[in-house]
Amino acid sequence: MQLAKMSKLLMAIELDTKVYKGKSLDDLDLDLGTQMMVQNQKMQRKAELVLVQTSGVVASMLMDLGVG
């Protein structure tokens, strides 16, 4: 059981996730997949927001230059 928890912890570290930050091995939930999926969805929403904001800035710059 401890080996499985260490494996999940190392995988979380490799994927640069903070889902286990501040927890001991006894506190770790072995269901990393669900936690990673939630974190990935959050990161994807942030990336989409940045993309929308960036495309708006680029469009504004192009209009200022008389392009498009």
C-alpha cells in the first residue's frame, strides 16, 4: 500500500501537480486520476481564457494598423 502511494506521489510530482501538497503518506488518496483530471480541466480553462484575451489584443492591434 505504501509503495502504491509513493508511486502516485512521484507521478504527481512528475506532472507538476500540487494535489498532495502538505499531506502525509497516510493522508494520500490513491485516486490520483480524478484529482489530475480536475486539475487539468482547470488548467485548460485558464489556457482558453488566455487564448481568447490574446486573440482580442491581436485583433485590436491589427485594426489599429488597418490590417484585416
